[in-house]
Amino acid sequence: MMKVLILGCGNVGGPVAVQLMERNAQDVELVLGDRNLEAAQALATQIGHNVKAIHIDINDAAGLRAAMKGMNLVFNFVGPFYLSAYPVIEAALEMGVDYMDINDDHDVALKIVSDNSYNERAKAAGTKIIIGCGATPGLTNALARWGANRMDKATAVRMCWVCMFVPDYLSPGVWDHLFHMYTGNVTQYLDGKYQQVPAYSGERNVTFLPPFETYPTSFSGHGEAATIPHFIKGLQEASIRSFFFPKAGDDQLRRLVEMGFGSREPLPGLDISPLQFFVKYAASDLGKSCINVEMPEEGFPGSNANQVEVEGMRDGNQVRLTLETHLLKMGGGDPTSVCARVALQTWLRGGLIGDNGVHAVESAIDPEPYIRAVVKDTGMILH
């Protein structure tokens, strides 16, 4: 029986734990670690078998290592990952435990794949570090690999996601991540090299299949642009763009970024940063009423769509393959938790590919069965 430690029992980690134990309770001893012990205990009670809850703070190095003792895998769901990934990875390497996460921060992904010491240390420990096992990155990476595998040589991967702007669904950690991915410079792989470009630059009109439309997408800071050119060799471009619809929602988020609400620096004379203020304000009734935007009543698509365009050569001809996923209903099978659970089950079955070391979904998981499992369990439409 495999021993798994899940860190973070919130909107993603909690559903992953439930889904996993519904399907694999006979194969797993599960430990739920959270700073909020009561929440972890309530989740453990809900699951009810082969599971226990512990209090854990990822900034407590000794406690983190003690929690990992005897574990086979730690799956990190504690965001934002530009703060949480490094201490948990360090502990996993020291304790000889496999590591997975749903990291979606571009700078973390670039650091982990570019600093070869992580890869060498994981090999020496006999473990795998697999980052970005959510929906985007995660599913998008698998789509890129699936497309690249159908070519003799892939030369470009252009990714784009569009999502309904619904602030009521955004947790403090998600707001933190959004500000991080749209503030300052972000990672893109252009002209055969990593480049730091301004967030919201590189505007490109991207046309999706109906019921989605054409959107003025722009560069954003997500991990795909860091890992995909590292693991899919020979690319000249790996870029990621995004857009929130309706346009009023995208404009709203851009204004909040420009006003500096993503700053973590305490304000002079106050013991609070703009970000700390904003996440509390956004959770209030007043904040929700002011941040939300009006949604069209009819003819409006559902929650989100991903598009992955892969260019390359096949049989001496230049070809382009476009893959799309559509999730048309809010409140269905959450794609991030389903993607993470499918990745975890792949690990549990011994189905990962590649040697020990640093990986992302495109180098660690066979794309086709993974994609089909995710589509089936989320109700997505794959084009």
C-alpha cells in the first residue's frame, strides 16, 4: 500500500483526496496536511477510511520533514507556488519522497527545469519531481505533447486559455496567482530562447470553435512556456496567452493589476499590503458587488476553453494541428482537481514514463490515455 501526503485541503486538494479514495482506497494510506487542522479533520471524517489529518505549515521545515517520513509521495496543493514550491521540494528531496504539484507560476517552473541541480538531486535520491499537474499547466502540456508526437518534428507550440470572469469563484490564493501572472515580465519561449516579456504584451486575436469566439489574448505568466521547450526539443516557440470574458472582466482585472493591488509590500504606516487588503475586500459583499461585471443574458459560452496549436514537419510538409477543450458549464467536474487526480493515479499505478529527475506532464505521462480520462471525468468536449 502506497503512502501519500496531500498538502492543502482546499478547493483543489480536498476534491482530489475525495476522488482518489473513492477509486483507490484499497491502495492508499492517505495523510491530509493543512494549516487549518479542523478543515483537514473534517475532510478525513468525510472520506472515512485509510486517512488521517495532521496540522502542517509548509514554512516549518522540521515539521514538513517529519510529515514526509515514510511517505512515498507528497502532492502539494498549497498556493501560491512562488512561495510554497521551493520549501516543499527541498523537503521531498531530503526525505527521498516523490513530489507532484499543480504549480502554475512561470518563474517557479523556469527555475526548476533550468537549474540542473534539482534534476541531479532527484536522480541521486531515486525520486521524481513532477510539476504543473493541474489543468493549465497540465492538460495543456499533455495536448502539446500529443500534438508533437504526431509530427516528425515540432517547431512551435502556441497555447491559449480563455475563462469566464467570475470573481465569486476566486480564492485568496487564486487572486494572488492572477496578480503574479499579470504583473511585470513573464516567461515566454520565442525565437528559440527563453525571454522575459511584459505581461499583457504580444496581443493576438485567437479564434475558438463555437460557442466560443475570437478573443484579443495576450502573454501571461504560466508554467507551460517554461517546461514545454525544455522537454519537447527543437521548438522555436512555446508561448502562452490568455483572456477573461466578457471583455469587461479582462479590463477589470487589468485595472486592478495596474493599480498595484498585487503588491506584497506593506503600505507605509500600515501593517498590511495592497494584496492582503484586496483579498479580504474581494471576499466581502461590497467587494463582490464592485468587482463583478455584468454578464450577457443570452448567447454566452460556458466557463473556459483551452487551445493548443502545434506546428511542425511531417513527411516533408509543414503542418499545423489545433486541439481545443471546452468546458461549458460552471460547477461541473473541476478540471484542475480531475487532472491532478488522474496524474496521481498514473503515479499510483506505476504508469509514469521517464527516468528519475525533474519532469512536467509532457515528459512524465503518456498523453492520450491521460487526456481521454480527463475529458471523460470532467465532461469536457475535445476538438
